Amino acid sequence: MRSGTSFFDKTLFRTDLRRYWPLLFVYTGIWTVMLPVVLWAATAMYGSAENVREYLYTAMLMGVYMALIFCPLLAMALFSYLMNSRPVSLMHALPVTRHTQFCSHVLAGLGMMAAGKLLVALLTLLVQLLRGSVVIGPLCLWFLVVTLVELFFFSLGILSCMITGWLLAAPVLYAAANCIASVVMVLLEMLAGMFYFGYASPMNMPAVVRWLTPVYALNNTLGKRVYENMDAESVAEQGSRILNPDAIPMLAIYTVVALVFLAVSWLLYRQRASESAGDPVAFSWAKPLFRCGISLLGGLTLGLGVYSILAMNRSEVSMPLLLVCILLLGVVSYFAAEMVICKSFRVFTHGWPGAVAMILVLAAVCFATKIDITGYQQRVPQAEKVETVEINLPYDSIYAEGCSSPELISAVVALHQIVVDDPMPAAAGEEVFTLYLTYQLEDGREMNRGFKLSAQRVREDPELYQALVTLLNCRELRYKDVLGNRYDPNKTYQMRGGYMFNEVEGGDQQITAEQAQALYEAVLEDLANGAGHRTPMEGSQEQCVIRIELDTGDVTLWPEITSDFTETISVLLSLGVERDQLFWDENGSTLLD
């Protein structure tokens, strides 16, 4: 008789369908409500083909969260027999190889989700036909994108099941794999914020952390709206929505990773001992990784949490107290992990070597952060390697982004260097002068700094104070301060009209394009003549009662003038503004003549 092996067993496949159809029912039911039912009920909102297309692209993003939830549940159901000694012994005693069992279960899971999506797609197409708005391409794209996303999360769920022998441990491993990079980043940021003068969290998640947090990466990429024939005038004229081009390489990479996860899971399944059912960690080589991971994360997470409570009223970091909290809770976490692995409380006699090793590692992390081995605090970018800089000086009500003039960048870098060379952090109870800087470097990296300086020392330090004067009165920053953050001094604007609002008497006055252009040119002339000069840390002693809005068709400019804008004041007077009711003082009460 001929004998052979196959990668697929129909009996196992049918058994999986028979046992786990409730999951498929719930999965298909939710998709049915989210797609065909919603499209049928919301005819007014999604009646046109473009609106249906828009909703289908939104459904791709929904697919990320559907996959995040249902894929691990399906993986746990299909491989739940590995977590119990009697079922796994029975399964492995069958005349079916582990290779065939693994492939049959994987195909059953993927097949169930594909069948559910196919039914939903057919129902959605039927709704489109009945409503007269048929879009085939986005519907097929939805099916493909969601399938690839499900392949990744399903493979990750299977890998989690292969590593453990506890059913409840599988979702824990799955959740940890999805968020471990973000958790580590947050913990390191907390340590850096304690020790580094000028530390500021990055505005954007680092690329490596973003890729290692697939939910975040897929959410940002698939959630970004991209249109053909982009028209800034109105959303209705933006054209057809298309798949974000960044999603194509991302999905390709995650698909390759999913195939790698499946291959690794297959290898682990072939090597997995049936006796590991019921063990929290199914492989001996993974046990040290489990102990170290729990000890490091537990020590840092719990240690920093306890320290933040104990040092709530401290203005400075207490290194001894921080070490005690982190090391003590690191040891507790290590022995807790050892108890879980050994399924016994008698772990203190043989677990001390590993605990001591983790103490040394945690202490090294703390001391390495404190002594700044990376040179974070002293790092100042070279002006010629900075493309743009964002400046935020809350004390002087200055905020400007996208600043690119060499003069301004050089002034910012010079100020940054002075602050780094002679740190002046504010002590408890002192008046604080805050400086936030965000550099966009030419190599694509972003550099953030946030300094909380002693306001008194800033006033008394002549070099730092003069650097602030130079910065505040750079041409680009001065123009942005007066005309608004979106103003570009290197761009020519043509006014389309505007308004003037009287903030004391109330009411507004519409102005023509010619009047708006005259106001705009007067403001530019005054700025060119030196108006709008700023003195650090003094603020504005007066404020114009007339709030001006100038419409360029691209951006809206909001000029904020003072009494040295003589040409602008002349134009305002010609438009009917009373001279004695043009400015008020800093208290908002006495009008200035």
C-alpha cells in the first residue's frame, strides 16, 4: 500500500469549523453590521460612489482593530489543546504528523476569516447594486488589506500560543508583543526626564518603536487620508480617495514578518514537548528570557511608580531612593517570575544568583542614564545641518514653527549652546522661564529640547539675555510674531479681503481687497523700519483694540500691532478707527491716546 504525508487533513479542518463556528459567526456578524448594514441604512450619507469609497477606506482601519481582537482569540481556540496534557497527548497520538496538524489549523483559521469577509463583501456589493453606487476596486482592496493585516496578527497569536503552555498566558504574551516597544520607550523617557536637563519627549514616535508597535503603525498609515487631484479649496473637490502609498511597503513588510512568525511557530511546534502543557513557558531556553524580561520591566515600571509617590514633594531626584525602589521591586519581580516558572514558593534558595545579576543590570541602567553616556545634554546641532526649527517661548507668548532662515537658525543654536554650557534650572518656588526647541535635521531626524530656566538668572546673565534679544528680533521670528505663525516672509501674498473687529465696542467691519492690501503693505513697511521690536521677559505694555483679519485665499493673517506701527495706524485711521480708542494698556482698562 502506498503511504504518504500531506500538509492538510480534511478531518481536522472540518473539526475546527464545527467547534469554533461561534467565533466565525460573531466575526462575520460584526463586519456585516459595519459594512452592508451601515451602507444600507445611511443612504443619505453614503449614497454617492465617492462616499461609499470613503467609507470602505475607513473600514480598512476598522479591520486593524477587528484583527487585533479576533485573531488571537481564534489562534487560542485552534491551539488550545496544547495547554492541556490529555488533549495534547491524544492529538499527538493520532496518525497525523505535527506538520499536518499545524498547517490544517492555520488554514482553518485563515479560511474561516476569509469566508466571513467574502460573505460580507458579497452583501456589500448587493447593497451597492440596490443603491446604485457600485465601487468594486475599493471593496476588493478592503478585502486584500484586511486579509494581510489579519495574517500578521493571526501569526503573532499562534507564536504566542507556541511559547506558553498556559491558555491565559497566551493573550498576555500577545499583548506584550504588541506594546513592549512603547512601554520600554515610556520607561526610558521617565528616567531621562529625571536626570537630563532639557529633556523633551519626541513629538513623533521613533521609527523603530513605531514599527515594533504594529497597531500604532497601521492605524497611522491606514488612517491617513490621501486623495487624487488634491484641491485645497474644499473636501468635495479633493477627488477620489486612494490607498496611502506608505501602506504598500508597510503591509508587504508585515506580511513577510507574518510568514516568518508562522515558520518559527511551525519549528517550535515540531520541537515542543507534549509534557509542556500546563507550563507557563514551554521551552527551557525561553525561561531565562522570561525571568529577565519580567524583572527588568517590573523593576522599572513598579520602581518608578513607587518612587514617584514617595518623592512627590521633592524638587530634585534622590538617586539612593530611586535605586532602592527599582532594585527592590526588580528582585521581587524576578522571584515572582521564578515562582510562576517553578510553580512553587520555594525559589529563594536557588534563585539568588539570577536576582543578583538583575540587580546589577538595573543598577547599570540607572547609572548609565544618570551619567549621560550618550551625551544627550551636551548635544547641540550644527546650524548648517538644521532644515527648520520650532520655537516656543511661553513667557513671551512666542510660538513659531517651520522657521528656516539661516539667521534665525543660527540665533537658536547660539542660544541653545549658551544654555547647555551654563545650565540654569529653576529651583523650587522660583519663577520659571521655559524654552522649547524642536529641530528638523537634514538627515530626517528630529531633535527636541525643553529647558526650564531660572527667570531671575536669565535676566541677570548678560550673554544669555543678549542671545534672547537677538533671537526675538530676527527678521523671520519678528514677522511671524506680528503676522501669525503661518506667515512666510519669503512668500508674496495678495489679499482677497478681510475684517476688522473692535474688541472694546464690539462689532466688525468688512474691508475690501484693496483696503486689506493697503493694511498688509503698511504692516510690512513698519516691520522693515524696525517696528515690533521685542524685549525679552517684558511682554507687551499695550494691545491694539482693533483685531485685524487679512484673507489671502491660502492662509489668514492676524496682524498684532503696537504704537510704533505708524504706517499701519495711518491706514487704520483712514478706515474710520478713532485714535483715542486704538490701544489699551496691559491691565485692559485704560485706553491709550
